[in-house]
Amino acid sequence: MSYSPPGLLSAAEIESRSFITKVYGWMSVGLAVTGACALYMASDPRMIMALVQNKLLFYGLMIAEFGLVIALSGWIKNMEVGTARFAFLFYSALTGVTISVIFLIYTRGSIASTFFLSAGMFGAMSAYGYATKTDLTSMGNFCMMGLLGIILASVVNWFVHSTAVEMAVSYLGILIFVGLTAYDTQKIKAMNIIGNAGSDEDHKEAISGALTLYLDFINLFLSLLRATGRRRD
């Protein structure tokens, strides 16, 4: 058994922190790619209008996004590290293109303030999930059931176009993704295999964790924007 003097971190703790740093690093890179692509599209609203008006292209990109995130989530362990990295960055870029439509709906100031609010909420809950000794599995399971519920409600609302349902889904989404942020952070911390640092498996686990937290952040941001965002005139 290894011993660390008081005030010093053990080798396992150092490795765990290094892994989490890699996870947050890749997540940050993904968000930066998404933001850059969205801002590029927003630099010329005609590009966003062309995307929205071309239904085949727009829905084709969304289907590609969905397929890519399923592939990354399910088969990342069987991918080469380079392939996993490329797929994550390509997914982030696709998300930036499709998410750019928010610039047609909400003011830039509202988008910016919501982003910083999302970052603050995400950071606080992720820090809680990392530091707490409480098992968050029950909360995570509850949030996953809630997520299924809001997905079904969103599908139904696609046809009924109820403003009340849309707002309810948005506020529930905020609560659910706040909870999932804490739960997923704890889960990612626990999945790190000590002694695996620097291996291909370690790098792929970091990308997988980054994708999970990236999705939590994006969905929290969109839920907050739908609930509190100021729409364009």
C-alpha cells in the first residue's frame, strides 16, 4: 500500500486529476470548435437562412449528428485514438453549424449571457459531482427517466405546437441537465482506470467522458436559452 505524507497527493490521486483534466480539456476544445463554427455561420445570416430553407440539407446534418454521437458513444472503444478524436471534433463542428440557427431567433446579447450562465451552473455542478462522497446514482437514474420524458414531450409538441409544453420542457430540461452534469462527472471520475495513464484506452476514455459532459453543457445551454432567452424583434 502506498503512503503519502499529509498534504501530498498519492500517485493514484495525481493520475485521477490528470485524467479529469484531459476530459475537461477535450470538452473545452469541442465547445470552442462548436462556437467557432456557429459564429462563422452567424457572420453572414444568409448562410443560416440557406441552411434552414434547404430542409434536405438541414435534416441531413441533424441525422448525421445523431448517427455520429451514437457511433462515438457505442463504439469508441473499438476505434483508433485518432479516429475517435476526429469524430468528436467533427461532431462538434456539425453541432456548431446546426446550432447557428439560434442567431435567427435570439439576440446576440441574450445568447452570450446565457452561455456564461450555463458555464457557471455547469462548473458548479461538475465541481460538486467531482468532490462529493455521496453516491449520485439514484439522482442520475431519475434524471435519465426525466430526459426520456422530455424527449417524448418534445416529439409530441412537434405536432401540437404548444407554448406551455415548450416552456415546461425547457425548465425541466434545466433541472435534468444540471443533475446529469453532477452525476456524469462523478461517473467519469470513477471510470478512470488507475495505472492506465498514457495508453490508447486512457485517451479514448477521456474523449468519451468529454463527449458526455459536452452534451450536458450544450443541452443545458439550449434549455436555458429557450426558457430565458430574449427573442429578436
